Amino acid sequence: VINCLSSFQIYAMPVFDNLEFRYTCMKNKRCSWWVRTGFWLFFGGLAFFIAVAFPFLPSLAALIGGIALPLTLAYPCFMWISIKKPH
């Protein structure tokens, strides 16, 4: 249970940061504690819903990893090409 709760916090933090960043850009002010709590509840509920609605998702981990690995290895190359724009 502790491992699941801590891994959720680690992997969900970029999502919370992104939600907070978008809110800050739209409103031009910092997030209040109740908005931040609302983001946490919304994303936690969404993750819970996905976990309950798709219980077979862990068995697809190998397929998802097989699709993501080539993209992970090729993405820096595509970034370099788009930044440097070689002839």
C-alpha cells in the first residue's frame, strides 16, 4: 500500500504541475489551496476510475512498453533535427 501511494505521488506530480501551470497562465495568479486540492481530487478520481474501468491494463504493459521504447529512443533524434535543422 505504501509503495502504491508513493509511486502514485511520484508519477502524478508532472500532471499536477502541468495543471497548475495551465491555471496560472490562464488566470495570471497563483493557485489557491482549494484549487490545488480540486486538481488533486480530480486527477486522483480520474486515475481511480481508469484503474477500476480497465483492470486488464497491467497485462498490456509489455505491449505499451514495446510501443513506447522506439519512440523514447527516437524522440531525442527528432528534437535535434527540429532544433538544428541540418541541410
